[in-house]
Amino acid sequence: MKLVWLRNDLRLADNPALRHACAGDEPVAALFIISPTQWRQHEMAPIRQRFMLAQVDVLGRELAALGIPLHLLRVETFAEAPAALADLCREQGVTQLYANQAIEIDEQRRDHAVSAALAEQAVSCHWFNGCCVLPPGRVLTGSGEMFKVFTPFSRAWLKALDEEGFVIHRAPASRGESLPWQPLAERAWVDEALGELTADPRWPVGEVEALRRLNIFLEQAVLDYGETRDFPAIAGTSVLSPYLAAGIISPRQCVAALQQRLGYRPQSKAQPGFVWLNELVWREFYRHLLVLIPTLSMNRPFKPETAALPWSWDPDAFAAWCEGRTGYPIVDAAMRCLNATGWMHNRLRMIVASFLTKDLHIHWRLGEDYFMSRLIDGDLAANNGGWQWAAGTGADAAPYFRVFNPTTQGQRFDPQGEFIRTWVTELADIPAAYVHQPHDWLRLKGRQDYPAPMVDHAVARVRAIEMFRSLEK
């Protein structure tokens, strides 16, 4: 018996571990492990848990239709996984385990422990690259080191992709009669562990849904993506991040679909479609960094010297940021949107991260954890990379010179205040001319229902730059 261990790769198509396990005639089963305590320790958002488990439900039914049973195991922490897997393999007569490699350090340690435990009972483990287009470690400098800056990494990644290409693995064929599938909602121990399992209707699961969104984006928005992607009131992005994070769709499928849509693979900013492709390369960059620099999974900065920065841990200021009470409309709208929907537009992620770290001078780790606790697309590599980039501690050439002005960012990317008025209900009736600096207008109306700015941005900006310059002394 072969066993496929599914993790953040919850799909049939382009799943290397599943495809290789299904080669030959030997019986195949699948496995998903539920780890509620570990998920909480990793700040996994409840909305993300529900989304992932809803996809497990769909995938279990689809696998059963192919004659492949999906086993569910519950272990509270990763430390319990080796013994639980060894027991399952012994009970089911498993001789080979197949899985796509994890990139996070805790998950890698778990997988090494699983390999050692299964080796003791002669179960061989086979690991595959299922989360990146090009495997981590493939794109290195001439001296064999990981790139520290994105642009040269992107050039080298595109060159390597041209030289090597990539393969899209077909979904497995039927392996016999269909099997019954008991929905997760009918399993008492799953419900007890995780509470309500109903997925958010704004985020339908399934590979068909992921491909539908991808195709709509490629048909309607990808050519204008470079001009529209920064405006949160416009539907200018693919909104595929939850599906990529859960592995419902693969990055290889995205690149292949883009190439099919355009008839070529774009190589420079001058070519349509390149800006979106480059966003996929950013995703690769952060994932490669996480594998090759394990300390990024340990709450440590990419630039070690920035560990000495005198960050604030002010709980009241942090709570105001979390709840969207900063007095800066674009920041407050973004945070309220996150809290209500579990998702945030990428431009807004940069704005609110810059505000927390450069205006409030609060440690980026608090923001990183809060995002993970709320985001449906929470992904350690992308989240850590984005936060460290915004904070000036990450893979960036000029950290402390980048301090976003929240007012001008709002004026530039939500010029009429459509997004702001949607989420900051106190400002729903404010004229567009005042929406980004509403306080004088509110005073004239005798209103005090929206907070004054927490900080003076000009003063806070100077302090942020001084924090970083002090490291050079």
C-alpha cells in the first residue's frame, strides 16, 4: 500500500506526490492530519481552518470517487505525528509514504521525525516539490548563495525557467470502484476540535472554483493588472491567494495558464502579463528564502543587525491599529476589511504594515502574528516576507528610506474614497474632497464619531528613519 500525505497541496491536478504514488497498480490511500493545538500555536486564522477543511471535504469525496480512501488523523501537535503515522502505516500495511515537501522549519522538523520513525518499520518516504515552480535551492547566485534582493532573483528565476521548463502533472485516473465518503460535519471529533465547519460563502472551495477565478482574471484583468492592481476599490487582482495558500491550485498551473492565454511567457515589464508573473516570482522568492534561511521561521529578522532596533510593544496603540481606530482613514478601512472578511488587498497590506512599524514603531512580529490570526490566505513565507519588507528588516536594498505616508497613499490609490466609505461607516457621507483628511469637516459638523490621528506622520517618519540610522553608529 502507498500512502499520500496531503498538507498544503489539497488538489488532484499538478500534485507530484499524488501523481507518483498513483504510478503502477499498487493500492493507494491518502491522509490528512488535523492538528488543532499546533494550528493555534501557529496563529492559523479560524477562517483559514474552515476554508482548508472545507477543501479537505471536497477532496475526500473526489478521491473516494477515484477509489482512493482519504484517512483523517487528529494529533494535537506535530510532535505526535510520527507515532500516529507509524501506527496508521502498520494498520494499513503501508510500505511507501509520498508527500510534497514543507518549507517551514517546524514542518520540516516534523517530516524528518516522521521519516526516521517510518524507517524503523521499513516504510520508505518520497518527497517532492509541490509548492514552487522551481524548487528552493535551484535559483542561486554565481557563488552558490541565495539572492538577498528580489530583482536579480527574478532575472535568474526567469532564466532558469526558460532553461528547464516545468511539468504540469495530470490528476490521477480512477483506481477502481468508488468508495463512500463521510462528510467532516458528521464526524463528531472533527467538530469538537474545530467548532463550526461551515466555510465562508465568499470563498467557495474546489479546484473548479480556483480555475474559474484564474481564467476570469486572465480573460478580463491580466492585461490591465499593472495599472489596476493597486486600487482596492477596483476588482483588478486575481484573488487567488487563498487557493494558492491551501494548495487548491498550484503556481505552475498559474504560470502555464498565463502562457497559454498570452501565447508566450513574458520576460520584461514591457510585455503584457509580466507584472502578474512577477508577483508569482515574489511568492517564489519568499518561499526560497524561508527554506534557505531557517531563522526566518523563528521570529528573527532577515538582516541580523536590525534585531537591535528599539521597537515599541505598546498594547493600546497596537489594539487601535488592529481595530481600525488610528484616525487615518485608509489604514482603518483596510483593518476593518481584514477583520470582517479575512482578506486584504496587497497595496493595503503594505500601507498598514508601514503604519504599524514606521508610524507607531511597533515590532513587526506583532503585525505578522495578527495577520496570520485573521487571513484566509495566511502563508508564513509571504506574510513574513511582506512584513519584514515593510518594516525595513527584510530583503530590501534601501529599508529606512521607505516610509509610506498613509494620507497620500489613500489619496493616490483610493482617490474618491470608495473603499474607505465602504468600511469606515462613520465617513460614509463625507464628501470625497475631505475623505482622506476628514477631521476638519467632522468638527464643522459637530461630530466626534471618528478618532483623531494617533500620531503626526511627519514626526513619526523622522523617528523611524532615526531608528535605522542609529544602527550605523
